[in-house]
Amino acid sequence: MKKRLISLLLISAVSVFLFAGCGNSEEEDVIVLRVSNWEEYIDEGDWGEDEVIDLEEISICSDTGVVEDFENWYYETYGKEVVVEYSTFGTNEELYNQITMGDTYDLVCPSEYMIMKMMSENMLEPFSMKFFDESVEENYYVKGVSPYISGVFDDLSIGGEQLSKYAAGYMWGTLGIVYNPEVISEEEASHWDLLLSEDYSKRITIKDSVRDAFFAGISIYNYDIIMDEAFTCSDSYHEDLTTMLNSTDEVSVDAVEEILSRIKDNVYSFETDSGKADMVTGKVVANQQWSGDAVYTLDQADEDGVTLCYAAPDEATNLWFDGWCMLKNGIGTDADKKHAAEAFINFVSMPENAVRNMYYIGYTSVISGGEDDTVFQYADWCYGADEEEAAEAGETLVEYPIDYFFTGSEEETGDYTILTYEEQLTRQLFAQYPTKDVVDRSVVMAYFDKEGNERINRMWTNVRCFDLSSLWR
Amino acid sequence: MKKSESSRGLLAIPYAIFLVLFVILPLVVVIYYAFTNGDGQVSFSNFIHFWQSTKTIGTLLYSVVIAILTTAVCLVLGYPVAYVLAKGNFNNSQALLMIYVLPMWINFTLRITAMKEILTVLEGNLAYHPFLNTIICMVYDFLPFMIMPLYNALTKLDDSMIEAAQDLGATRTQVFYKVIIPLSVPGIISGITMVFLPSMTNYVVLDMVYNSTYIMGSLIGSYFSSYDWHNGSVISIILLVMILVVTLVSNRFTDSEEQGKARV
């Protein structure tokens, strides 16, 4: 018995050494890329047989998923083996805590304010010069990123350095309200103060996130100024709007605290992910949501025979995006790794792969495709309507121009106009590609400074804690 | 002899390692954060901040009220059940006990989700009664933890004591209040500690029944997710002190009770 035990131990010891040996010899020519992304935020393949996106030049389907395809593509293109260690996170704060607690990643995909926070803390590795060279065929990101989005990136800077040097966009969208059109009118849903409406008391949910709630609160607080024509027509409208909705001075924050306390008493709940299901089952009739989740919710509801709509409030909407950035403590001085990380960004930015991701997760890629028309064709494939069919059904079609996203110019050439059913003006298409007037009133919420951040967090704690004075009111 | 003693001592090593790594070290870290400020200097400002804000004190009271109510309802519901199970004339009381603690075998999020749907059917809209729903779901969640220790204490109770009281002319109610309840105090105390303390911090239940008001547990979570380790640790310390007080008080009860029994 004892002998057997010893031999067993020996075998396991030997095999450990053997495997360790394998690992060592492989490490020299295999690049290990540690990627951390949001949960369910990339095409994982395994599409059904009938799931084929038939576009003019190509038909897209997916079997193996983007990550595995990247490993093969990298080997074919650069002749080196790369292994992606793919992991996911649930919130920006969770990712940040993981990193500061000692987890190392090479490439992560947080939201805009977290990118800014990481930038300000000198955690990010800048892209190489080569990454921005449009003449390189494989540089799908710089060639394909929407001129509108790259404009937004260029406008943002931390400590005098442009965000675009450190981060490449992935998905983007707006913050709005999903509503049930049978109960709530489009007009009502187009204002943030719907959250305070007594008519729908206890039938609306709001995100359990200090930043999303704050945005709604500060938009309500500044309603009178924002909606004033003198303000909207001023030359510095967008700049002023951005400053106003990003202000964390004491007066604004106190006012938002008061508004959010009333919202807390009025809404059904602060939710993290129950909102989508509660909309479909009809427990709630409106729900503050990000546009990508809205698309998903609307799709789900359609399957259950319930029609829901999406509105981006008239006052302002929060323009958010998630972007890829490389971490200094992961990449280090490893040039091969950096190359692989940049290649990963380029690979997910290939129009075909951008379409796969969009189809799979419902969010909107920042990629417009540049010379390549695939992305627009996909949007048209999703939402475009056939005139004859519509005429037979007695439906009217509307033109839906989204030139701003594809060309970056105000001009509407007709090349980027989708002919679609009228209902799409308040539905998936509107959530996925907002109209020009929505993006005109959209504001990026920057990362607040330390003082502002503390004030906002304290405000949030005050809103959520039990208010003793409510006992004798 | 000596050898077996030392090898017995070895058996404690795995847990000792566990204890140091996952209980003592984290505790040291929590204490460090609680008594320092952002610049790493020793400071009591976090404590002062907690006691100065009516909002955080409000949340402390709110958690205590939830915990007291949950414990009280569990006790009132659990005691008769435990008594019947322990003293009733059942052929197989073990099997019956199983039925009562069966909910413990089912994942608790699943149970609360089911309870949520039932309450929705009953109330129409959960959001109108967040406090009531919280108590109902907390009780549902923690009731088995009350029944088990009560059942154990009551099965250990010597029937001859009851018979003696009856022989001396005590009525049934007198027997219950003067004999059974005092003798089951250790069970009551351990039931209370098992229900009171977790129900003060179990914010998952509140989240699931859409109660938007924070309790102590959610407050810790919210501080930690905004990287405020200091204030989060302060709340943990405050909870720890409360737990310590409750345990000390309940130990005193059980001790004096056991001594009392010995004297009889």
C-alpha cells in the first residue's frame, strides 16, 4: 500500500516537472494576451444555421467566436502564436479594484470615465505610432472608426494628453428611457422628470448607479436653462451643456440630492439588471437604460409580443462609450505583447467582426468602416424596409439619415440614409443609431476630480440611507 | 502518549492556517483602514463622520429595527414549531424536522425570487411595501436557523422536570412559562444570535425585494465600490463591536442559566 502511494507521488511529481518544462519551452514563442472585457460583450460564436447576415458582398455568420478567430488570424498574418486569456468583469469599479488588488491584464475595455481615471493615474500604456498609420492594411481601427466618434475622443483630454492616444473605442451609445407606448406617450418619455411623475408612481425603475442617476438628476435640476431657446441657440451651446451637466459644485449636488430623494420615493426600484425582465413582464412601464440594453430589451419584448419604445430625453443624454486600453503593468516593455494587443483591437474593428459583435450583443460599434461599406449595409439589413412590401401593408416609410456617424459631416448625401418603417423612429434603430439632434444634445460625463467625486458619493449615500426625518414628517 | 497528543495537535493546523489567512489578517487590514485617513495617518475622523451624519445613524437604526423584527417574528413562529417537533408524539420527528429545515437546502436567491413572485401576486406592486416585504423575506430566509437551535435545546429538556411541575400542581401554562421557557433559554439565545446578526447585513434580500433604502451591509458595499476603504472599514468595525456586545450578553445569559441548572 505504502509503496503504491510513494510511486503515485513520484509519478505526479514527475508529471508536474514535465508540464512545467513544456510551459517553459512554449513561453518563448507564444504570446499570452490577457484581455478583460464586460460580460457578454463579444461574439462568442455558435450561431444557429439560419443565422446568416446576407450583405451585398459578404455573408456573415459565426461559428468559433471572435477571440478564437483572432488567434488564428494573428498566426496567419504575423506568423506568431498568440493565446488570449479572456476574462470578464461586471462593473468598472470591479475591474479597477481587481487591477489595484494585483490582477494583471494587458488589454481592458472600461467605460469613458474609468479610462480617464486610469489615464490620470498613469496606468495606461500609449499606443505605438504605427497603430495610427492609415496606410497599413491591418490598421482596421484608425481606418474604420467613425469620424464622429474619433471627434469625441479628440475633444477629451486628461492632463493635457488626448484620450485617443491611450484608448480605442469599442461600443457607444446614449442613456435614455425604455417605455411602454400603450401606457406612456413619447412626449412624456422624452423628459427626465418622468422619473418624478406621480401618474406612474412605483411603476418606473432607475439604474442603481450613482453616475446614471446623477445625470438624470442634474438634467432635471437644470431643465429651465437647458430648454431655454437663448441657451440652445447660443454658439457655445454644446460646451455650456457639457460644463453644466458635469458640474459638481455644492449647490448643484445638494439640489440633485433633493431630486434623487424624491425619485427614490417615487420609483419602483433602483435596479442593476432586473429592469429588462420587469419591462417585459409589465411590472414596470418605464426604465432608465443604456441604448445597447434597450435594443436587447426591445428585441426580447418583441419575441414575447410586447411592443416597447426607446426615448432619448429632450434635455440631454449621456453619450457613453467603452474603449480598449493597454495597461502598463501588464504590457511592460514587451513589444510583442503590445503588438498583439494592438492587433486585437484592429481585429475586433474589422467591419465584418464589428458586425458580428453588434449582432451578438445588440450594442453599437464605434466602427463605421471607412472605405468599407459593410457596417452601413448591416444597419440597412437590420432596419431597411422594402417599398413594395410596405405599400402592400399600407405602411408609410421614412428616411432615416445617419451621415454624421459615417462621414462626420452635417451634410446629408443620401448615401447613408436608411428607408425604414415609421415605428423605427422610436425603436431599435433609434436606440442603435440615434438621430443627429440627439447626438447634438449628448454630453460625455467626464471623470470628476477627487473633491467632486467625494461630494457625489456622499450625496448618493445620503439619498440611499434611511432618512430619520421621514419618521416625523 | 506524547506522540498521539502532538499528532492531535497537528489536526488543528489546517484550520489555524485558514484562521490566520482569512480571519485574522483581513481583520488587521480592516482595523488599519478604519483608523487611518487617505494620507495614511492615524485618524478618528471616519468614526466622527459616521456618528455626525443623521443619515448613517438612520441607516444603523433602520438595520437594527429590521434585525429585531426579523428575530422576533422568527422566534414567535419558530418556538411552537420546535416545541411540537421536540415534544410531540411523532413516530419519526426527525423526518418532520427535515421538512421544516428543507428550505435551507434550496439556494436562497431561488427561494427569495419565488417569494417575490408570490408577494407580487398578493400585493400587486411590491414597491408599496418595501419594509414589510423585507421582513417577510428575511424571516423566510432565516427561520430554519431559529428552529434548529430551539429544537436541539428542547429535545435535551428533561421530561421529568415537566412531570415534577405537574405533580406539584402547576397548570399547563405555568409549566410552560416557569419550566419550559427558562430551560430553553440557551436555545433561544443561540437562535437569536444566528438570526439577528446576519439579518443586519444581508442586503441581498433588500435588493431583491426592491427596497431602495440601505442597511449596514449595503453601506459597506457602496463605500467599497467607490474605493472608500476607510469609511467602509469603520462600518465593519462598528458592526463587529455590536456583534461582540450581543455575544457577550448572550454568553452571560447562558452561563447563569447553566449554573442555575447545576444548583437545582
